[in-house]
Amino acid sequence: MSAPTQAAATPAGPADPRALRTALGQFATGVTVVTTVAADRGLVGLTANSFSALSLDPPLVLWSLRETSPSMPAFRGEDRFVVNVLAEAQVEVSRRFATPVPDKFDGIAHALNEHGLPLLHGAAAWFECRTVARHGAGDHVLFIAAVERFTAAEQAPLVFHGGRYFALGSRL
Ligand SMILES: Cc1cc2nc3c(=O)[nH]c(=O)nc-3n(C[C@H](O)[C@H](O)[C@H](O)COP(=O)(O)O)c2cc1C
């Protein structure tokens, strides 16, 4: 389809969040589980596809968390977190960490790094990060973090598009 005319374009606004969500869903992403630890709650993690590379030198990444998310106090209280980039075999892991259940880590194989933060087994990559800035932005908080350590595994990544999960298609 060619570009919409000005008349056909939908003005963005709170009136039609579903249309905006649908249009945003055209942006295919990977899927991550961002994990940390909280003194009062133990291990914390949630599925996030707002993760993005930000800078190579210095190495910085970003992601955003809904202001009212139950996980928010943990990420405000602890500077360090791990971004686990999910592999295509980890759809159920993504579903589990996108649901507000009390112990998301039950039956989820993981290791702890030297800061006690969980690295999920079977991921495609791990980024061990330290928050350097938090910015409130609309109904989310944007986290900008320095990458302290990272590992890539030979696993194909999980893909999210239009509210559904996919494996990578053919290489163009
Ligand atoms: C594919 C996918 C991507 C998501 N990305 C984000 C995200 O980037 N930020 C966010 O706050 N919630 C995101 N969510 C929703 C959270 O995973 C969900 O609200 C979760 O319950 C939050 O954990 P909590 O309830 O323990 O705080 C996403 C959900 C899915 C399925």
C-alpha cells in the first residue's frame, strides 16, 4: 500500500487507542524478559518488547515500563537488571512473564549472577545492565542503562508482531 493521504491518516489521541495499538503492532520486535531482584519480593521479571539498542560507545540500551506495573517498585529500588532476549522456543516463558502471577520463576530454569539477578536458561542473549537514567514519559517510565556484561547464544530469536508470536521467516 502507498502512503496514506493526510485526509485518510488517523490523528493519534486517546480517542482510539485500539487503532494506535494496531498500527504500532506493525512494528515487529524481538521479545525480552527483564529481570531484577527486590529485597521484599525476591526475583522479579516481566515480558517487554520496548527494549532497544541505544548507543555502542558507551554501550547503552533502553526499555520502558508501565508506571502502574506491580514490578515498578522493584525496578525503582534496584539499579541493576538483566535483559533476557527470548529464543523462539520460549513462547511459554514470554506468556508466563506477561501475566501478573505471584511466583513467575516457579519451574523456570535460571542462574543467578554475582548481583543475585536471574539469567533465564535457553535465552538467545543476555544483557546485564545498570540503570543510568529514568524518565517519566506518558504512562510509562523509560529506563536507560549501561551494559556491564553481555552474552549471545546461537539461538534463533522469538518475534512479536500484531499481538502474535512468530519464528523468523526467510532471509531476504
Ligand atoms: C510481547 C509483550 C511485550 C510487552 N512489553 C512490555 C513493555 O515493554 N513494558 C511494559 O511495561 N509491559 C509490557 N508488556 C506487559 C507486561 O509483560 C505485563 O503487564 C506484565 O504483567 C507486567 O508484569 P507485572 O504485572 O509483574 O508488573 C508486554 C507484554 C507482552 C506480551
